[in-house]
Amino acid sequence: MRFYPVSATARDRFVLDRRGPKPLHSPWRHQGVIVEDERTADRQIARAATVFLTGRECPWRCAMCDLWQHTIAEDTPRGAIPAQVGAAREELRGESSPITQIKLYNAGSFFDPHAVPEHDYDEVAVKLAGLARVVVESHPAFVGSRVDRFLGALQRQGAADTTQLEVAMGLETVHPEALDRLNKRMTVDQFASAAEQLRSRGAALRVFLLISPPFVPPAEQDHWLLRSIDVAFACGASAVSVIPTRSGNGALDALAAAGAFRAPRLEDIERSIESALTPRPDRGRIFVDLWDLQRFAQCRHCFEARRARLHAINLEQRVRSRPSCTRCGFGVSS
């Protein structure tokens, strides 16, 4: 693929040159909170909140990423992240059922000191009091001493024995050529090393994988997703989230025009979670990401039923029968 650069620096430029305007955000305000049920490792259903934090943009320029739209260009100011977490928890006090888990997703890496200042760890830990599980996201390159410092902050707040830290890392795919071309600047071995560092510190691991990533031939997508799930669990993942690859970031649109990427359809997403769960009972939890799911649907008449089915699959961790739609033929036997 001649038009796609070989070097990481040139790939950075390829991604940046195809971006649209970057929205302006205040680092003192989070960008939303969602609450959903999630199946836990002990087969219970917990109320989990996801807080979309605002902070400095990630230093990597991954070809599939659109999260840069939710970041700021400068370093996150000291005190901003605790303020955002505190505001989110205040909003959550009105929930009818208690929130026991929280995901702090900052469109980058929680352990990037430019995105979350280390001086804020203790104050963030204070804001997390009373939670059973805290999930943060990180690039494997940032897993190290800062994980120790955040665990230390939880310890100082008396939460180390009651609050489980979980770190979500994007493996994306173990297809070697595709992983390299995604410009994540990480190998599977480096991911496995970071996962082992988390295990040795007592932190749980959640793994993000892509459905229909670019650079993987269409006929091989299912095979490489299952291979990637195997690797994720071999690395000690307690949960794997499979995420449909979203077009619209500029770089992926260029790759699609060149035939190197095709955005998944809803039926691709359904097939992916079905094949992921069917041959792998009791391996660990596998979730399909439902955010912005409607953009992948072609039929509005059956979308809500299909979304509800995927949500039930996430909670039950088993494949359910498909609803039928006479408009598009989904679920109708030929």
C-alpha cells in the first residue's frame, strides 16, 4: 500500500493531516457520564458509571483513533481531574441504585502525567471512596511506577483492601502487520509485559479489541478477532471489550477509499460477539461495546430489538436467539 507511510513519524503526519477541526473543551468539566449494568467476574450484575474525563491529548497518533476530539492540546492543569471526578460523583448521587463501579476514561492514558498529574492522585482517590472497582485506561508504555503511586494513593485513603483497581489497555488486534500499521507503536510482547506488570501489582486487566480493524483482510477478520481474544485471556484479562471500528476520523476514511478498511455493519458486530462467546465458555467476560451502535445499522425497524439482544448477551454472557425482521430479513430463515 504505497500511499500509507512506512515510518511511524510519517504515519503520525498522515493521521494529523486528515483530521478535522478540534473542538475546544474546558479541562474543568467532564464530557459526560453514563450508567449501565455490567456483569461482574462473580456473575453478579453491578451498576457501573463511565465518566468521560477531559485532559491532554494522547501522545500517540493511532490510525483508528477519534478520541482526540475529546481532549485538550495543553497539559491538564493540576486539580482539574479531581474536580471532574467529584462533579461526576455528585451527579451520580441521584441514581436510584448505588453505583459500585466507575470507569475513568480520559481519551488517553490515566498514567500519562501530562493527562493526569501525579500530584492529583491522592485527591482523585478521595473522590473514589466507597467504590468496589475503579477502571482506568492506559497505553501499555505507561504501566509502571505510576501504577504503584496511584495504588499508594488508594492505600492512603484506606481503599486498597476494598477497591479493586482495573486497568483497561487497547491490544486492538494481534494481526502483526495490522497492529504495526495502526501506529500504536506497541508489539504483542510489549502488551504482554505490561499485563504481567499489572498482575504482579494486583491490578485487574481489561482488554480492548477492535471489530473490523483496518489492514486485516475481510475474510480473515473473524479468525484474527478470535486469536486476539485468546491472547487477551492468556495475558490475564478478566474482561475483554470488543469495539466496532468507527470511521469518520479522516485517516480511516482515506484507508477506506484505498480499500484497506471497511467499517463494520451491525451484522458484523453481532457475528463477532456470537463467535467470540460460542467456543469460549468460562474463559472470562466478553462484552461488545454498544456506544453509538445505531451508526452501524442499516434497518431502523429492527435496530432496537437487536440492540436489546446485544445488551442481554453482555449481561448473560451467552448467545441469545436473533429477533426477526420482515423488512430487512434479519433473523428470517431462508
